[in-house]
Amino acid sequence: MNEIAQPKTSIILFGATGDLAKRKLYPSIYSLFLSGKLSKNFVVIGAARREWSDEELRENVKKSIVESKYSSDKVDEFCQHFYYLPFDVTNTESYSQLKDKLNQLELAYGIPGNRIYYMAMAPQFFGTIAIQLKREGVTQSEGWNRLVIEKPFGHDLPSAQKLNNEIREAFSEDQIYRIDHYLGKEMVQNIEVIRFANAIFEPLWNNRHISNIQITSSEVLGVEERGGYYETSGALRDMVQNHLLQMVLLLSMDPPIRLATNEVRSEKIKVLRAIRAISSEEMENYFVRGQYRAGELSGLQVPGYREEKNVEKKSSTETFVAGKLMIDNHRWAGVPFYVRTGKRMSVKSTKIVVQFKDLPLNVYTQKSRDRKIHPNLLVIHIQPDEGITLILNGKKVGLLGETVPVDLEFKHSSIDGVNTPEAYERLIYDCMLGDATNFAHWDEVNLSWALIDPISQAWAESTQEIDTYAAGTMGPEASDLLLEKDGFKWWSLKDL
């Protein structure tokens, strides 16, 4: 049996008092501790503006773990590895204090200078922190140094390039880990296994056998308290540019020579270069946007986007996006990849639907022109239920010889004792191991913004009123028409 790797690591968490740290990072690091993936030789230094003490940080860490689903048996032992440093990102003295604290704690815990700098804070400070870490000598340690950056990585291509240039002054590309938590989800990582480890799928994974692929990520929640942020982002930048596009790449890339970081990234980048650019004149044939208005969800009346807190009364910010991506290469020419995401929709779900082509001459439809046969579908359930459904056709019980769709299902929730790692838990551990396969390379970020920016610009310059959809529905009518023009329809998430 292989031993579990236990990297001896210091984690410097910028934004330690923030929401992301409380909801995701502390429970994820604790789970690594419980599962034996963290040795006793680790330390977490929380850095933020508040004048907290070590004890105040530990109390907050403990509270976040108690509120999570994990056992709290070892929480007190775990919290003793946490230390706090009041921090001003613009003050050089803060970096000197951080350097001294790291040297002191690494000596006490036997950590050989391995350091992860995790940016769980506002992105406008990423460049400043990175440059100051190098300038003040914090990154000059005997071990490795790695920088983890949360999205958004810029808000368009010029801002992303500026941010990347600043960070690259202090860290090389192989030290930078741009985190996209979707890439840590169990079933997103399972896409490669489904494709490359199954002889029944890989030979069919091309334009000769697949008619279209649909990716939907829908939420029932509105913008809640994030209206101010959402006004500067919108669904296109918040979801399509990163999460949905990354799933498109995993579904469409050619098999890599081996499952190594550079090989996987190389294949994803090839796909990005092959995605058809969309001009402003053609925009309406490829992308539609929408904004939720007041409606009913679970029997309750909910406000429209323009009635939400910190939202402009005449806002044209999109809360829904549906788009068609065409990949102009030998494998995928002619196959549309449809993406759809939105807030205040009828169901919370992230699903991928791969629709296979109908048989050119089907004896079961020859019997009667009115007889329809269900397409073969492969459904990958990302969340909330994780699993795979393969929809085939079987004989309907009776004398008429009719067919009926048959579901072959595999669900993680049906496996006894399964403990699916949180996406952040998996990605933090990958970073400790130096495995960047499930993190975005700069070339991916660069090419994705180059693809998305013309769409944003066309919408910003448009004088046309944004389409709306009632809360509790699956988006505006234009979203359905986008597929109907190609002879397809969105598959109902509730029925799959």
C-alpha cells in the first residue's frame, strides 16, 4: 500500500478573516489534517487588517469547522498550528514581520522553507503583495514557494495581462497556481476518466457520433449581498470565462500523451485556439443574455435583479448567459457546445449532457413516421448529485414492440462510506504536492479573455434592452431559440 504524501508546509493566508477562509479554506485544510495528508509539520499564518490575536483566529477557525460537516474530534489540536499577523499589504514593515514569523515558526515545526501564499482577498492587491513578498525577501527560503490566486483573474484581457505582469515579477509561471474550484470537483475530474479509460466512449467522442454537448450550471439563489460585485462582473465573466469554459476544454481536448500537467494543459490550449472567434455582427447567433425579474420560487415571491441591494435601477448586467461555441478542428467541426448559466433559475444543478447522433436508418422508426426514438445521452452530474447516467433505448413491456428510454445510473452518493473531497481540499493538496494539472495556466487565461472580451464589448455597446426572465424559470425565450435554430433543445435538468 502506497504511503500518503505529507508535505511539510507553511500556508500564509492573506484574507484570513474573510468569508472564503471561513466557509471553504479552514474546513478543507482541517479535512486534510483528519485524513493524514498533513503531517504534524505544518503551520498556517493568517494575515489580515484586523487586530486579532492568535487566540481570536483559532476561535474563528474552530467555529468554522464546528459549523462544517467534519468531525470536530481533533479541532483543538489542529487549531494550535494557526497563528495570526495583523497585516497592511502596503506597508513594508508587515512583510518584514511576516518573514521573521515564518523563520521562527518553521524552525519550531521543522518545516524546510516550503511556503504557499494563498490570496483569499480582493484581487486588486494580488500584484502588490506578490511584488512586496519578493522585494522584502519573504520568498527567499530553502524550500519551494508557490502562489495561489483566486478568481477573478482580471476583468478583461488588458487587466489580466497587467496583473500577470506584476505577479511574474516575483513568481515564475510554474510557481503560480490560479485556482478554479470547479476543476477540483469530483465529477469534473472524472471527465478525463470517463473519456480516456473507457473503450465504449473514446472511439465515439467526435463529430461522427456526437450531435451536440450541453453544459448547464444553474442556481436558484439571486445575487444576495453580492450586488455590488455582480454589477462589475455579470454571469459572462463570473461563470463562462472560467468554470464553463474549463469544462468545455476537458470535454473536447484530444487525449494527452500522458496525464502530466504540461501535456494536459497543452491539449486544452490547442482547443482554445480552435474555438471560433465571434464578431459583434454575429453575436446574436451565438450568445444571448438575460436578467431575472421578480417571480416565484418554492412558493415564495422573490425580487428582480434591479430590486436587489447595490444594483442600479436600470442595470443591464446579465444574470443569465446562454452561448454556442464551435470548435473548428478535425474532431469537433460542426458540433455545437452549448453553455448555459444563470441565477434565480428553477433548479440548482450543474450537468453535462452529451447527445449522440441518431442512427441513419433506424428500423424502429421505419414502422411508423409518428414513432419517435429517444436519443442516446450521457449525463455527467457535477452537483448537487454526483454521478453518471447513460440513457439507452429498451423494449417497452407489451405486444407493440415500442421502445422506452432506460437509465443506467452510477451515483457517488450510493457508495457506502464515500467521502468525496471538497474541491478546495483537493486543490490545496495538489498545490502542496506541486501538481498544477487542475489549475489554469496563463495561456488558458489569456486565450479565454480574448474569446470573451468581444462578447462583453458588444453587449456594453448595445442599445437593445436586455431580455428578462421570471425568477423560477430556466432563462429567457431567446435561450431556447438559440438551440431550436440548430434543430436541438435544452434537456430538462429535472428529468435527467
